[in-house]
Amino acid sequence: MTGRSTSVVPVRPAALPRPEPVTVAEIEEAIVVVALAVSRDGTDAYLPILDRLEAELAQAKRAGSPRERAERLLRALTVEVR
């Protein structure tokens, strides 16, 4: 031996691929969780995560066919009117 110590570095497994895309509802739920962390933590540590989630939410809401976007818009308006 050379006298050098070897250390073992834990290796995180790669994220498993999801069979389906993340939904708008899942992103909105994650935003609520991160917003609570921002509010309770009192620092700016979680703000980049919040920014990323908000950008992903905007992108997810733009996704889909024009028909899907129109139907989503009408559902949102119907909920607000009631």
C-alpha cells in the first residue's frame, strides 16, 4: 500500500424515467410545497426552485393541441363563473 486512504463516495442512482409526463396539477402541488418552504425558511434558498417550477407550469399550460388548450380555458372559466 502507498499509505493513501481510499474513501467510498456514495453514488445516487439515476432518476427512473416516468411512463407519463408530469401533470399541471403535480406542478401546482409542488409550487405550493416550495412556497411553504420559502415562507417558513425565511431565506432565499428555495427561490430558484420556485422560479423553475413556475416556468415549468407556464410551459405545461401552453402544451397540448389548440383544442386541449381551448377546453382547458373553458373549464377554468366555468369554475370561476360558478
